[in-house]
Amino acid sequence: MTAYEPPGDPGAGTDPAPGPGPAGYDAVVLAGGAARRLGGADKPGLRVGGRALLDRVLAACAGARTTVVVAGPRPTARPVTWAREDPPGGGPLAALAAGLRHTTAEYVVVLSADLPFLGEPTVARLLSALAASEADGVLLTDAEGRDQPLVAAYRAAAVRRELAALAGDTAGREAREEPADGKGRADREGGLGGEGREDRSGGEGPVGREGGFGGEDLVGREGGFGGEGPVGREGGFGGEGPVGREGGFGGEGPVGREGRAGRAKPAGREGREGSGGRPDLTGMPLRRLTGALRLDRVPDAVASFDCDTWDDIATARARIREHGHVLDEWISAAKDELGIDLDVDTGLLLDLARDAAHGVARPAAPLTTFLVGYVAGRAGGGPEAVAEAARKAAALAQRWADEATDARPDA
């Protein structure tokens, strides 16, 4: 839970809102957590103000060129690209890496799926602050000043660089942990150069998984090696080909999945990876990434509020109904439900409803606003069409009211 402070509008922060953020950003929304403090409930699908938490976050990043949601596919209010970390539930860094593979923009907004008060102004503020700085990223801080790295905008190149470095550190550490006695250390169901189970090695190679070595080969899983080929899983190498998963290589062909020697197939997605494949970031905490980045911070106690518990959900639902927010929240929910994207002048329509109710009769208010919307739709929609139809209806309601106070007989 991030502490919640009632005053202020969502996304208002403490500084004046900057101009629009830079064009051409992508967004990655992480929506695959276990929600343990919610008893395993489907947190992205929980509704606040009539809208799923995930849909509320997607509305906040509607300006993204590409929006990637890292989770199992589900119905959403707008189209997105779906991705999944491998294995599912591998943690935030693994999920972020999976989402980044589908992005191409210089800037990437990274969000969790449980931010009920996040809005487009906050996203624009983060992007503008990033563009105006030399930092690798700009993130929100909550009421206690704690960093919220899943409400942030980053330079995509910097994130990719540090993720690759983390994966490289992991691979290097695993290699350094291998003993140097020539016998090797069993990895999983594998033997090495001497006393391992299912040992097929012909030398003193390092750890293998159900695989043997024939020289100075690097780590293998369920695969045998015949040279100095890099890491493979369930694949054998016959030269200097790159990493394979469930596939073997017979030269310098690219990564294959369930491929045979000499066949060039694109990279697979299943399982852990070695030095030449996708980074294995499973289980790593976000601080491993953020600690390596240069970050600027923007305080915003409302937009950073996240829903980790049922109490948080109750707090968010209560705030939605507070005076001063409820109408805007209702209009946003109605637009999502009806599948329309229209800037609604709430004040204009409320004035029209008031004139119709006072000048004609109370039931005239909803009927008149319906007719205004219908006419505006037939005219092509848009704020101008709504304003013109409302102006005509308001003038009619005024004439109607004037007649009730004019005692003079008709000429």
C-alpha cells in the first residue's frame, strides 16, 4: 500500500503541470502479480468507480504508441499487446524485460496495474521531466517520500543496458561458483566429467544438465557439446553457433527451438537462458535495476496510491464518490463503457440540465441532455457539435421559462 492523502486532484503533484510530454513513447504495464495480500484475487480486474484497475491504468497511458501488458490476455477497454515473462510469476524485472521486447520508442512508461488515481497529466509530467533532464528515468514518490519505480518514465536504452548487465552478472556469478577440482558441481540431473549422473562428458567441462562435454565447452543443459560452443538447453553444438533451446546447431546459425543441426530458427521462449539468449532475471527485485540508474523524482501522493490490500480498494472506492470527483469519475467510466472518446464539457451540460429542470420540469433535464447528445452524434460528434446543440436547447428552455413569467397576452 502507498499512503493516501485526500487533498488534491489525482496527478496534481506539488508543482505546476508542465506542457505535453514528448511524442512517441511506449508503455509497459505489469499486471501479472500474485496479489497475495488480496488473497490471490484478480487484482487487475477489481473495479474502482465501475472500471477495472487495469482499464484505469490503460486510460492514463492512452497516448502511448505501443502499450504492452505483461500478463495473461483478458478483455480490456482498448487494444494492447500482450506479453508474458518466462516462467510466469518470475518477478518484476523478468516481466519488464518481457514487455520491453515489444517496444521501440526512446521513452518507456512503466506502470503497475493497480493505480486507481493515475491520469494522463501524471504521465505527461513524468515524460516532460525526463525529456528536460539527463537522468535515466523519472519516478513518482509517495506521501512518505518512498520511490515508486512502477509509476515512472525511463529511457529505454538505459533500462535495456542495465537489465543486460544484471543478467551478465548472474551468469558470471554462476560460473565463478563452480569448483575447480575437475569433478564439477551437479546442476540439475546432470553430471560432469567424472562422477555425475548420466555423464557423457569427454573432458573436464563445467556443469551440465543431463549433458556431457567434449572439451572446454561452457555450461549446457540436457545437451552435449563438441567444441567451444556457448550455452545451450536441450541442444547440442557442432561449432560456434549461438545459444539454443531444445535445439542443436551445426554451424553459426541463429537460435533455434526444437531445431536440428544447421537449421536457422528464431529464438525460443521457454526456460532459463544462458549468456547468448534472453537474460534470466527471475526472482530479482526492482531495486537491482533502479539502484543502477540515475533517477529524478516527482512527489505525488495521490497518483502513486496503489491497491495492495482490500483496505486500499475500499479507500479508493470511497474517494471516487467524494464530492468534486464523482462526476468526472462517472463520465470517464461511462465513456469507457460506451466505447467513446469525447471531451465532455460537464459544466455546459449541467447548466443545460438545470435550465430544463427549472424552466420546464425536472424530468426534462435528462431527456434534454439525451436529445443534445443524439443531435451532436448525428452532426459528427465532437465538443463543437455538443456545444452547439446545448446552446440551442438552453435557448429554448429560456424561452419556455420566460413565457411562464410573462403575463401579457399574445398580440
